[in-house]
Amino acid sequence: MARATASFVCQSCGAAHAKWSGKCDACGAWNSIIEEGAPIPTGSGAVRALKGRPFKLEDLSATDGEPPRRPTGVGEFDRVCGGGLVPGSALLVGGDPGVGKSTLILQALAAYAQAGGEAVYISGEEAMAQVRLRAGRMGLSAAPVALGSATCIEDILATLNKGKTPGVVAIDSIQTIWTGTLDAAPGTIAQVRTASFDLVRYAKATGAALILVGHVTKEGQIAGPKAVEHLVDAVLYFEGERGHHFRVLRAVKNRFGPTDEIGVFEMTGKGLEEVANPSALFLGDRNSASPGTAVFAGIEGTRPLLVEIQALVAEAGYGTPRRAVVGWDTGRLAMILAVLDARGGLGVSAHDVYLNVAGGLKVGEPAADLAAAASLVSSFAGIALPRDTVFFGEISLSGDVRPAAQAELRLKEAAKLGFSTAVVPKDTRAQVPGLTLRPVKDVGDLVAFAGAERRISRNAAGRGRIES
């Protein structure tokens, strides 16, 4: 009979080792390696048969392949999930401490329960009285949500199996759940992995939709082994800056919906409120006519989103120019600055550059290149861009402006919010009534549109500077 072997796993990073040592070679943590026993084989080479026979894909009906979803009643949450929770699915929600993860889940469960569904909220961090106090502050005291406070996975599963199977079960948080079968502290990788597996297995067997709340590390990743993210069906990140009042729910993995969808909420004294028009929120008050601002017409999932990109180019105070970026990729900014210098004739690389996406939104779309470049040119030349103009397009290393996908959707959103001009790539064919298109071929055309070519002169080395 095959003998079970033990492995030594680091509880900080999850790396497996052949033997115990005081320091983990993968992450450098001390005294984090513990012994984990391997499961004992059920037989010596015996093959167990599947329960039932395999089905052909063509034999499955539409109802068999796509079970009906369970909308929670929170529209932005359901949008990110793909239209609601799928029965038997597991959802992992992560975010920084205090961003509002527990508030979001409690509101979703309350809305689901008020619509007639069975919802269970189990907290491993707060007592039931504390959850009740928070629900009262949000006006949800009368919501028929079943509350529980427990950390032992065996107790939780025994309680869930006693009564009627709930439609939605939320565990807040998975890092506090532990099992007595392991000799490890709660929150360690072994405990998180085992507890997650047991809960997901319960959801698959009963058809209950499972929501797990997870902590994040200082790097912004969900704490615990990556195996937990592979185990669940969807991974959502709840993002938000402490200095801003809105929150963004973003899907990074979803087996039943789009992986780039976002939901926007506003944090108020009574909890989270859905934002019906996120573009108006991110644009904010645009009464200022200062140089260095440009409006980007972006796409987040299936939703068009207009956001203001702000730039400030100033004389370098030290020998090495400073770069500070909030809400955009630092490497992308370095590339745009190099292209503006080499292809547009600007000498901006010798200056301090600060770039910010207004409202704290994180933009990762390449189509934001043109708006970022426009704000940089505007700040560098000291000329304000027209306030009724939006920008979108990807800039290549050759300086050319490439087309962006779903141009018509972007333009319709801009026209709806009162913009009259759109600076777009040259090959853009979409037409929207009431909106004038200004095609640009390369960054040279962008500099000309901004009116900065009159203030830029080239020296013998091909560099640009602002004329006095």
C-alpha cells in the first residue's frame, strides 16, 4: 500500500519544501514553515468510477448548462457578477481594510432577503450585536437576514445543514475560519485553503451561492494561497481611496460573466449608494479653465465611462526629474513622455511630471494614451484645452495614434453629457449626431490641435523647449 508523505509548507507564501528549515527560501520569512500531512490514498492503484455517466455537450439543454441567476437587488453588484449570483457558485470579494466590503455584502444580502430569498450572514470578526448595530445604521434592521458569529468550519457547516438550504451564504472573512483537523493557527495558508475547499464543496453540493470576504496584503493581493482564487468561480476587488467618497467593485475573474466589468458606489453615512451616472461623478466640477486637463472617453467592461485626466509639468527642482502617477501605469507615462519628445518635438522629459486620474479611478486601458498626452502637452505649453472636448486613442512608439474599440459607444456617452468635439484616431468611422470629430494621425497633429506648436521650437539636438 502506498504510504502518505508529509510536506512542509510556508504559511506566508505557500511554497513547499522537502524538509523543515527556519527560513523560507521563497519569501524570506522566519519560522513560517509547518508540516502538513498528505491525504491517505483510498486504495492501492484502484480506480473509482464516476457517479453517473458522462454527458455529451450537445445533449445538455440550455437550462442544464445555465442555471437561473439570483439577483440580489443591488444593481451595481449584480452587474459585476454578470446579472446575479449563480446557484452553487463561489464568489471571493477582496479589498483594503475599511473600504466597505462588509457593508456591501450586508446590503446585498439584505436586499436579497427583502425580495423573498433566504440569506445567511456569518461573521468571524464581529459579534452579532455589532453586525446588528451596523445594520441599524444603514437602515436594515428589519431585513430578514439570518445572522451568525462563528469561526469553526465544522460548526458553520453543521448549522447550515440543519435547516433549509439558503439561497446565499456570506462568510466574513475567510481568514478567520479554522478547522480542528489541522494543527495550524487561523489565517495560515493551510487553514484558509482547507476552509475554502469545505465551503465551496458545500455550495456545489447544495446549490447555495457562496460569498467569501478576503483580506488583502500590503501589495494589494488577496491574502492566502492562490489556490483559493483558482477554487472560486469569481474574484472581485472592492477598490477605493480613503480621500474619496466613492468605491469601485471590479471583476478580475468571472466564470459566468465579463472579467472587466465595474460597479460604482458612493459611500455615505447610511452605507453604500449606487451611482447611476459614474461619468458625471468622475468628471466632477469642471469649471476651471486651467491648462493640463483632458477628458478621456473610456470603456470599463460594457459601460462607457468619462473621466478627467490631470497633468502638471513643472521645472525640475533637482537634478533628476520626478514622476508621480495616481491611477495610471507609471511605465505607460514614461513611454508617452518619450514619444512626445522624440516624435512631437517637446522637451518634457527634463521636467517634473505629475499625472492624476480624477476621482481616484484606476485606468488601465491603452486608449487613454491620447487623453494623457493631451493633458501633458496642455500643461507643458500652458494652453488650456477646450472644455467640451473628449479624447481617446492609443499612441504607438512611432508616434501614430491607433484606433480604439467601441468608438461609437464612447462617442454616444460623450454626446449625452454635452460634449461637442471628440479628438479621435484618424481611422475612426463612427458618427454621432451633435458631435464633431477631429481626427489626428500622430502626436504632431495633437500638438497642433492643442495650439502648442507655436510655443515649441527645436534646437540642434532635436529637443523641444517652450519659447519665452
